[in-house]
Amino acid sequence: MSQEQQTDPYLWLEEVTGDRALDFARAHNDVVVERFATSDRFSALEHRILDLLDTDARIPYPARRGAWLYNFWRDAEHSKGLWRRTTFAEYATTDPDWEVLIDLDALAAADEENWVWGGAAVLRPDQSLALISLSRGGADAKVVREFDMATKQFRDEADGGFFLPEAKSQLRWIDADTVYVGTDFGPDSLTDSGYPRIAKRWKRGTPLEEAVTIFEGEAGDVSVSAGYDRTPGYERHFVSRATDFFNEIVYLLADDGSLIHLDAPTDASVSWYKNWLLLRLKTPWEVGGRTYPAGALITMDLNEFLDGARDFEIIFTPDEHTALHGYGWTEHHLLLITLEDVQTKLYVLTPGQAWTREPLADTPAMSTTNVMNLDPLEGGDEFMLTTSGFTTPATLLSGAVGKSATLLKQEPGFFDAEGIETEQFFATSDDGTQVPYFVIRHRDHRDRPIPAVMSGYGGFEISRTPAYSGASGMGWLERGGAWVMTNIRGGGEYGPQWHTQAQKANRHRVYEDFSSIAKDLVARGITTASQLGAVGGSNGGLLMGVMLTRYPELFGAIVCQVPLLDMRRYHLLLAGASWVAEYGDPDKPEEWEYISRYSPYQNTRAEAAYPPILLTTSTRDDRVHPGHARKMAALLEEQGHTVWYHENIEGGHGGAADNKQMAFQATLIYEFFTQMLIEKRTTA
């Protein structure tokens, strides 16, 4: 028996569906519902948020596949959802006529399963078949079934249809009768993280056991996958091996089955289109007598690269304020999304002997504009733009390179934003780094401190940018509070180095950044410590746990969602092993030494004065184990701290399986902060 098993009295709460653990969850849920979810105020807000999630006034964001626009849609009549499609011409009308392909509510009822949509892979170019992923209750593990688009029926396994039982699988089309598959093939076929270790080629009509292995990774890898690029005239098969969360080795697969290694830095993002190879660098790369900087996007001819050439052209160079946020191809152009102090700018690049660069479209300040629905296979140079800000509802535009974009759809406002404004500030972190954050509040409240809630994430190079949230507007801004979005290190707002400088032993910078913003909010007179709340989920839930145990004096209340908290055991639970590259390996003494300094579960103290905390998780979350939140709640209770705990018995890592559950979860958070920060009702 290990030392932690001897000293941890709450290991039984790691039994995901154990009767005792579920009794613990249900008992705590009853307390939370009684305290927060029985008032008329709660009911009124919950109904408003549910109406927002169900309303037809929302933009039905499409996924473009040639002439078809696909959409998955939930509303009041279809709580589990509809998978449907329409043409572009029909979509542009005020009331599109959708062809319903799958009614998930009807399917769930017929199968007597709590199906949650997991996505669809449509066979190109004829789009006659699709691979449909469904999960039970919202888990990452999914069942994959083949769907016939003409008959609108699933193809039975007995009739030669592709089918995979529940697992964390990958299934990708090669042609109508062949797929690449990675799944649970039996013992030793998964990585330590629970993802596919082996990629195989599977022919229709043959048993899965007869699929031909094309590549095997190691047990310590995160995952292995294979795919097929069907760009006409440039068809390529490829294999990738993710050795950890941030490093991947990519191969082209030759006709004879041999592998051609793309000898690029393993931490670079590798992609190609036709004969253009693109590398987005995460760290500086010295090659061919030159050094290319971290965050740069570089390119050259793929065939020349395979022949040994290394004379790249730099087509994006980051600077102190600007980072590359995303990119994608039209048929003839490369579109770039950049962040300049966390605000988007768009550019169009045209390849040639020397690449040219021009602005693509205007982007409003204090908002985020994203490019979507690029389809170089069949879509020419067309694209869509979606824009929203904290108080500006989303708009969707259609455009093409060289032409002005036109309005397609626009959402109405879902809360009273009159007088509510967005400001950007910078806080000075402990090491002197300037860290940006946005404050959304009513202009009439600038003369005094008001209740405020700050949100944060800070990990995995995930950038947080301005976006409209009707729920936070209804639940917090309308109640006179301020909402704060932080852009702390660990994210990617200033490029890969904004992330890498906060990994592993430097993780403390994430927490120093967030706490520095909390102090800055008070110093500017925006709020006070007793009026300041904080909220975060997943890796952001770990952030909340550290705020509770290391900086309790800075906050009046904390909400910690689907969190990692026991960092001594995180790598042993579900997908935790895949995050060792982010946090470190607690089994290595030198790495546990720095992890142990902040791991919330190991740093909880009975004698400390903690702000009240609401912990939430989901039984069906098979990414971050619910045991983290369960054990923390039990420990805090034992030590006499003010803690509430709510566990959705389904819902996956997102915490909710349908709109009704999402509305409840959101309302619970705003009601908690209202009672803790506005009304100061803190007794458990």
C-alpha cells in the first residue's frame, strides 16, 4: 500500500459509481438545492437562461462541407438535439428549411440510452455516409456508428456497417469502404492516458480483429492516430504519435506502408495544404544556418523539405504585443487570425515566389472575430466571420477573399446592456510581467467598489478572448456586479512563450498572475476583497483550489468546477497521465517537490480562514476524475470550512448533458455569488 493510500481517508470517493460515493453526492446535492435552488429568484433566472439556450433567435452555427451546411441544434422541443443540414442559399434566408438527419431525442428514446451528441464525420466528397459519435451522459468515451445519409438510418454492424463500442476511439474515412481506426482492441492497446496506442486500417465487411496495423506507439504516449488528406491531386496518408500533450511526431505513409518522417520540431504544429508545408513554432528552431523564433509561422515546399531543404520563409513573426491565434486555407489563400493585446486582427496571405499579406476585414475593439467554414476542397475562397464582445451579441457574416463581407445572421441581446462598458487593464505580476484583464461593469459604478467575479484558466496554451455571454449578463451584470476576464500566463494570448514560461516548475506564475489581478482590482477601487469572487473549471478549477488554499484573504467566495485538486494522484486518474507535460510527474521526487507546494488537496489547513466555496463536478466526467472535487469537499467539511458540493450525475467534462442542466449549473453559480458577495449570506 502506497503512502498516500495509507494517509488519505477519502480514497473511497474515487470509486466513480460506487454506492457510497454516489450517496455522498446525492446527500450534498440535496443541501445545495435546498440552500440555493428553491427561491423564486433562482427559478426566474433559470428560466431566462434556459429560454436563451432554447431560443430560435440564436445563430445556428454551421459546419460547411461543400454545398452543404451542417448544424447540431438544441431547443425546448429537442432537448437532446437535432443533426440537420441545408444549402447555403437556404441558410441565408430568415427562416431556413433544414433537412433533419438525426433526431437524437427520438434515437435516445428508441435505444433507451441517455445519448449525448459527440459529433459527425461526413464522407467527402459525395457525403453519402457519416460516422456518428454518441456518448452516454456526456462522457469522452463514445460509441461510433455508421449512418446512411440517403435512408437516414444507421447501418447495422451485421450488414457491414462500421461500429465501435464505447471507448475513447478515433475513426476516420479513407473511402466509402475503408477507415483508419484507433480504439480499445484489448489488452495493451491503449496508452496510459486511455487513448488509442495502435492505428489500423479497417475494410468494410471484415471483423475489427482483422484490421491491419499500420502503426504502434508506446504505452507512455498520449495517443496515436492516422488520417487521409483527400485534396485532389495531393492525396496523402499520414500518421501522428503524440508523445505527450505538447509534442507530436508526424509521418507520411507511403503506398508500400513505409513511414516518411517529417523531421520538424516535435513541439511545432505541423500542417500542409497541397505542396505548402506550414510549421508554427513553439520554441526557437535553429536549422539551415538560421534561427526561427518561437511563435513564428514558417513555410516551404513540402517536397523540397522531404528532399532535405530547410530554407523556410517566415510568414508570421510575433512581437511583444502580437501573437498568432489561428490560421486556415481557402482554395488560394491563407487566412491568419492574430491577437494584438488579446484583440483580434485578420489578414489574408497569398502564396507565391514571395508571399503577400493584406488586411482581411475590419474587426471591432473589445471583441473577438473568428474565421470559420473554410473549405478549400470545394469552397473556393469563401469564408464566414463571427464576431461578438462582452456586451455585443454575435453576428455572422459571409465573405470571400477580395470581396466585402455581408451579414448573414445576428443575435438579439439577451440582457440589458445599456450603460455597461468594457475596459482593459494591466496588472503587474510578482516578477514584473504585465498581465492583461478585461472588466465589464456599468459606467455609473466606476465611482465606488462593487461586487465582482473574476474568471481564469491559465493552461495548455488556451487563449481566452472577449465573447458575449447572455447568462453572465442576466445573472451578474444586471444585478450590479462587475465581471472580470483574466489573461494570465499558461494561456496563449501572447504566443507559445506565454504558456511555456508557466509550465511545470514555473507553474507558480499562473497563480501569481491571477492573485496580482485580484490585488489590482482592489487597488483600482473596482471592488474589495470581501466583494470579490473567482470562478474556473478543469485546469481553471485547479487555479481556484490554489486561490482558496494560498490566497484566501483575496476573495469573498470561490466557485471551483470539474477541477483537478489532488495533484499527488492526478496522473493516476482517467486522462491525467496525458497532462504530465503541463504539470510535472508527482512520482518523480524533484517534480513532486514543486507540485506539492501548490497542490490544493495536500495544502488544505484546518486552522486557515477560507472564503466559502462551491465545488461542482460530474459523475460522467471521464477526463477529470470526479474524485478530485468529492475528496476536497469531504476534507474541507472535516476541517470545519464553509463548503457546498454539487455533482451532476451525468454531463461529462462540460458538467451538463443538455440545455436544462446547463441552465441549472449557470444559475447555481450566479445565485451562489449573489448570496456570498452581495447579500453576504455565508453560513452553511
